[in-house]
Amino acid sequence: MTLAKTRSVSLVGVDGFVVDVEAAITSGMPGLHLVGLPDAALNEARDRVRAAIFNSGEDWPNRHVTVSLFPASLPKRGSTFDVAIAIALLAAAEAVPPRACEGLVLIGELGLDGRIRPIPGVLPAVLAAANAGCRTVVVPRANAAEAELVPGVQVICAATLRGLLCLLRDEPPPPEEEPDETATGPMDGLALGNRQDTSGLDLADVRGQAEARRALEISAAGGHHLFFAGPPGCGKTMLAERLQTLLPPLEADSALEVTAIHSVAGTLPPGRPLIVQPPFYAPHHTATRAAMVGGGSGRLLKPGAVSLAHRGILFLDEAPEFTGGTLDALRQPLEEGEVRISRAEGTARFPARFTLVLAANPCPCAAAKQVDCSCAPGIRRRYLSRISGPLLDRIDLKLELSPASRAELRYDLEFAETSDVVAERVLLARERTLKRLVDTPWRSNSEIPGPELRRRFTPGAEAMKAADDALQRGTLSARGLDRVLRVAWTIADLAGHEEPHPDDIGGALMLWSGRRP
Ligand SMILES: Nc1ncnc2c1ncn2[C@@H]1O[C@H](COP(=O)(O)OP(=O)(O)O)[C@@H](O)[C@H]1O
Ligand SMILES: [Mg+2]
Ligand SMILES: [Zn+2]
């Protein structure tokens, strides 16, 4: 009996687990016996591996071959294991020197013609291999830039099985494997300081709307969720889209985390393997629940909008038009910062820590002036209440906008601050927050859990007076108080106050209740 072993990675959500792939050649009926994969995946993998080996000009070992994947209990979806299976099999048949594939982790799907095809989730797969102490990983060439983002791992990329075999046999590569001139290196994506092109958006494009611009600044500084209500054409969409221009670039660890999610989703921008700017994701109101929070029944679970917006912004324009189920599905990720999807084979986890921005017209007819509204009063009232109370409770900043006046539209241009100026203040405020939170796991005021907030960050009695009064009157709930305190700290950080002043709390109260001053 001859034995050979390779390794691959099984992905569950964004978590990867190293899988051992063992091939044994024994006497018995010629054929390929695969163990440790679910039935459907098993048959498909066998057909692909067999065709790819034939079409790469290799001899098929005319003996009994068994390939096992361990541990059998791990969920193994998709076609990630093809290359590892083919190489283990050929090594057991002594067509590849077994020493050459010792310790190798191989990731990739085989085409019937022997091509190694790109797969989703290469970044988290290589991260998992690195964390498990593996030093060399083989990936499809199309995924090379993404794989090379992982420090401490040697990445070998291959475009065909034929090319990979030449490499393992120490032979010169076949002509189709000549290095690709257009391939981009990982350094392209590492320019952490550069702002991604947000297609020329700038806060200075918005005239008037001082309160709304201030709310955007507070949201950017503290990671607070935001709700804009107001008549059509008053600038809600315009404002929301400019929030991304106020956010600092992602820290290195967040950038990898975000990129891993987009790698699994297959939404990485080509040629820019590392996502360095906070994502801005705006699903249409026809989005299904699965599109919003993730799921799917295919071979691979897909992250939803809440995860594609991880460490960035999730913008729901025309929020009441979303079906109730979709909006309510946001509550769990808002509370926990991640989504868990359970299937028979196990539970997948996707991070989902985002800033939620909602925009809504006051009624479904979307008349620009109230006098033109044709909606019955009941319909008007019910429209905004489609955004449920429990969801609104989680939104720190609520604003009712009026259209900018004609004078503002005409003359305010020279006073309008640019995104760069505001982003500078946001950065300073975030640095103050980080200094205060230095020995904690939280990075922004919005992340501080209620009990910690009350224990460690309660301002003095004088500052708290307005909030205490609101509690007494019953216009503020205990949960509401936590939200107000978090925003008050962000306002204080923006103003450079050591702790919230009475005015900071007053401002936070106003933004929380959504009442106009
Ligand atoms: N305050 C403003 N400053 C500059 N342009 C504005 C402003 N408000 C509205 N506009 C103009 O009106 C258009 C519609 O704005 P939009 O953001 O789509 O409104 P809403 O989403 O509230 O319906 C914008 O594209 C912009 O040209
Ligand atoms: Mg709009
Ligand atoms: Zn109406």
C-alpha cells in the first residue's frame, strides 16, 4: 500500500479549519473511492478530479484509490478540496515526489480541462492555514493577490494542474503558466493612507442643513446609528452618501476582517485585494431577508448586507418600503455585532458591526410639499411606524429635515465645510475616545456596553440633570439613557471636553428624541 497526504481548508462562514487529505493505493477493483465529503459534493469532486487529471496528460492510476478527508465531522462544502485531492492521489501513485507535497495546503477548484479555478474565501482560508502553523499554501492564480495579504505564509499560485505538477516535480513550467504581467501585487492594496475614490462626493456639495451635517459628524466620530426623515428632495440621500467621506481608513486588522468577508461573498474589487476604506453598502428595498442578514442554501453560505457593511455603513434608503421582516432581522446583528446562520452541518458566523443609516419620506405618495400630499391621515401615520419601535430605539440620532431654503441653496456655498475639514475633527475626536478606552475592547463610544457605561462613564450630577429630568418625566427610558450618554461622550470628544458638559447631554437628548430644537 502506498500513502500520501496533503491538506486543504474547510470554510464555515469566515472561519477556516485545516483538513487532512489522505490518499491510499491498495489492491482491489480499479476506481476512486472518496470518503469524508457529503454525497453530492463527493460525486462532483470525483468527476472533476478524474477529468482534470486525464486532461492534464497524466496517467490515471489503474488501481484502487481511496481518498479520505479528516476530520469527517467538519462541514465540507463546495469545491475547495479538488486540488488537494488530485495532488494527494497523484502522490500516492508516485507521479509526484511525496516530499514535495509534505506540509502543503492546497486550495482550489479544478475545471474539467485541468484549469485551477478561483474560489470565494481564499483570504480567510489562507489566514486559517497560517493560524494552524502551515507555512506554504497553493492557491489559484486568480486569487494570488488576496492570499499574499496574509503575513508569514509562502504563497504558490498555479493556473493549471499541469503547471502545479511541473512545479512540484521541479520541471520548467508549461508555456501557459508563464508569469502574468498584469497580475497585481499585494502592495497595491496596502496604501492605507489613501482615500478610496468615493466618486467625488463631498460634504460641501450639501448647502444649509447644518443640523444634518452635524449629525453626520457625530455619527462618524462615535459610530452612532442615524435616521433622516423629511420630504422628498430635501437631501436625505445626498447627506447619507457623504457619511463615508468623513470616516477614517480602516485599521490593519479591520481591513483584513472586512476583506475576508468580501472574499467569501465574491465582491472583492478586482486588482485591489485589500479593502482599506470602510464599506458603504446600500441594498435596495426589495432585498430579501437572506440578502439582508446572509444565508442561502447553495454550496456556500453568503454573507448578507449587514456583513458586507461590516466596519462601515449600511444605508437603507426609503426605509419604510423594506418589508417588515427584513428590517426586524436587523435587530439581532445590531445587538450582537455578528450574524450566525445555522444549517444541519453546523453554524456559520459572519461579523456584522456597522453604522445603520435610515432615510424615509413622511408618507408613501412622496409629495414634495405637504399641501400636495394625497394620503389619508391614517396612511400617513402608519407609514413611518413601519419602522418598528424596537428598531428606532436602537438609533441614537434622529432628525426631521426640511428642505434647504432658496437663500441657503443659493448663498451657502462658501460657508459649507468640505469633507476633509470635518474628517479631521472626526479623527481627533476618535483619538480622544481611543485614549479613554485604551484598556478596553471597544474602539468607539457606540460600542461601550450599558453596564460599563453606567459604571465607568457617568458624567457629574450637574451635567446629568437634563437626562434625569427626562427619566423622571418618563420621556426617556433606561435604554434610551444609555444611548444619550454614548452620544454625549461623542459630542464631548468632538468639542475636546474632558467629560460631557450639560450642553453636550442636552444636544444628545435632542438628537435621540428626534424633536426639533
Ligand atoms: N441642501 C441641499 N444642497 C444641495 N443640493 C440639494 C440639497 N437638497 C437637495 N438638493 C438637490 O436635490 C436633489 C435630491 O436630493 P436627495 O438627496 O435625493 O433628496 P431625498 O433623498 O431627500 O429625496 C439632490 O440631488 C440635489 O441636487
Ligand atoms: Mg432619497
Ligand atoms: Zn402623501
